Amino acid sequence: MRQLADKYQYQYIATAHHADDQIETFFINLMRGSGLTGLSSIPAIRDNVIRPLLFADRKTIAEYCTQEKISYREDSSNETDHYLRNRIRHLVIPELYQSDVRAIGGIRNSIIHLNATNQLLEFFLDKHSLLSPDCSYEQYSIHLSDLPLGVVGYQWLFYTIRKFGFNMEQTKVILDSRDISGRMFYSVTHEALSDRGKLIIRRKKPIEIMALDVRISIPCEIIWNNKVIKIVLAEEQSIYKDSPRVLYINADHLTGRLMLRMIQPGDKFKPVGMGGKSKKIKDFLINQKVSLFDKESIVVLTHDDEIIAIPGYRKSENVKIRPDTLIVWAVMISNSDNKIKFGTK
């Protein structure tokens, strides 16, 4: 249907689902252990699919067609009890009606109430969302410590992350192991990382991250792994204040080979502010509470194999700005789909 709608540019797709279909779907989902959304049965509108006949049952529609002499088709499979839906239609629903003539109308009203309750829940979840957006690669984070213990916490988290394809079983594992960092969870479209009391969710990346190990000259601009790394001669100013976007480094003595590369096991550097002491980059990133997802995009700037900066984080003590510094480079980083104005020459 959707292919035809796209081909002929139809705005909506109308289906012939009616009230009896809703009741049958309700029982199917009830037996499968569905939650509130499943028990709400068939929605009247979902995306560009509309179901204008949900207000009427099959008998009413058939009588109207006979009265108005409207021809219609009956699928031959509707007569067999081979399918679960047909067994519910032929065996279960008639028995319910026999037991109490109010049964069918009551079930329809219950579906209406469930659907209304589900819409109300969606409204409040949207108003009080647990998701904190991160502009980096459609990434979101949830502070698991904000969730209460027990069934309320499970349900709140489930209704938040189900839109990303995660199920209730995964939700329970996530909350039960909220204090364990490094656990990964996967849906068809997304992946989630448990990290220091947070759950970080992002869309699965379409391709593997390519290795970066490139020699550069100044000025330069490298686009890699959804990041833009740009190094240029900085504008002259009285104070060069570092930020997560820009590091200012003393380039007076940087006349050797410059490289941008991914971090490697055993890498060390001398973070500015530590009195010239060396620190393993692995330990530095742990102290900075950098997640495994974010570590994928971290590179180092080296001069003759010495690490002089981690763009976006910290520069080395050996390249800090001094009163007599003459040449200053600005080492900048941003998201490739959200470039900033770098404000440099």
C-alpha cells in the first residue's frame, strides 16, 4: 500500500478495518501479553493510514451495503478457523455475546477508554521527558538515578525507550544494572550504553569508524567520524581562554611533524594544570567521565610523536600560552552537521 501511495503521491491510505476488527485485535494482543498500547487495539490514525470505519461493526456495514446496493468483496480465508483471528471471530466472540448481550459494546467502550488513557500517558511522557538531547549523532541520555525503584521506574523507562525499539526485558536489565558502566543494549535501529548512572542512546552507525592517522599542515580542516577538526592561526587577543570547542596552543616551537590520529593503548601526555606531570590518556578520559561512545570520536594532535593536545578536552603543559608567546594556533572541534563559526583569520 505504501509503495502505491508513494508512487501516485496519495496523501492518505484508507483501510476497511471496522469495530469487530478492533475487538479481535484486542483479544489477540491480550493473549500475547501486550501492554496499554496493544490493548488500545487498532488506532484510527497512524502516520498516513486512516481507518474511517472503526465506528461501525461488520453487520452494520454489510446491511448498509445491501440497502444501498454496494458490492463488496469477501476474502475466502475469513471462513476458515485455521487462523487465530478467525477462531476468535467464530468461537470466542459469539460465546461472549451469548453470556451477556452487553459484552461486545462493553469491550468496545473499554478499548475507547484504553486508547484515551494511552494518549493521556503519551501526553504526560512528552511533557516530562527523561531524554536529554545531545546534538552529536542523534544521541540522547537518560539519568537513571532520576527513576524511582520498582514497577513505576520500569514502566517510565520502558515507555521512554520503546520508541527506539527496546523492549521491556531490556528495560528491566538496564534498571537492575544501573550502577554497572559499559553494558551495551541493542534494538534493530539503535544502541544504548550504560555509563556512570546514565543510559546513552544513539542510532546505529551505518558504517564502521575509519582509522585516522594523517599528517597535517596549518591551516587544516579534517572531517572525520561526524566531527570537524580545524586548526588555524588564531586571531590576536589579550586572553586566550580554552573551551570545549577551542584550545589555544603555543606554536612558537612547533616546527616538526604534525599528526592527527586516534588514541592508542599506552598514550600519555602532560595535561595543562598538572604541573608538568604525565598522565595516561585512558585515565584522563575516565576522570573526565567520557563515555565509550564519545571515545570513538577522540583524536590527538601530536608534534614529532609527542601528544600536545586532545581537541575538545585539554592541551599539554608544553604548549600552554605564555606572556612572550608569538604564534598561537586555535584547535577547534565541532559536529559536522552543526558547524560553528570559528572566528579566526
